[in-house]
Amino acid sequence: MNQNRLFVGNLSYKTAENDLQDYFSQAGVVTSVNLMLDRATGKSRGFAFIEFATPEEATKAVEQFNNKEFQGRQLTVNIAKPREERPPRWAERGQAENGGRRE
């Protein structure tokens, strides 16, 4: 697990990556900001991943910003968990269409 990477949730849909870069740099050196966007609309999905130079800076950011207001929203900030492996979506649809049977 990457202790430098944070999950930031409950973001305003108007939040931009540079807003997050500026805000979170108060806690340390931000090495990357990845704001999740909706594929169809290109608008924010309300969460992002922010990576710091050190685990200590990331921990400081969690303590400093979790449950704090940013752009009118109360943030959720914690150490990001590894992404769970999931089957491709097409595989789920295929099983649902044939009652879960493999053909």
C-alpha cells in the first residue's frame, strides 16, 4: 500500500486539480493530483487522489484536512486503499443476460 497517496472525497463538482494542488500543498510537497472525471460529461465525479513526497506529509494532510470544509463541502481525506480487482464489466453483463450461466 502506498502511504503517500490520499483519497479525497466529497469534493465540489466545480473543484479543479489546481485548487487541490494549492490547498493540499499547505501540508507538504504534492507530487500529483488526479481528479476523477466522468467519461461522458468530463465533469468531476467528486473525488480525487493526491500523492505527497513522503508518508509523513500525507499523514499530516489527513490530520489537517479530514472533515474540514473546502469550497463549501466537508472533505473526507484518508490514506488511499489499493484498488480491488474486479471482473471486466462486459463479463458481468454477459452472465446477467444468460442467468449467470457460462456458455
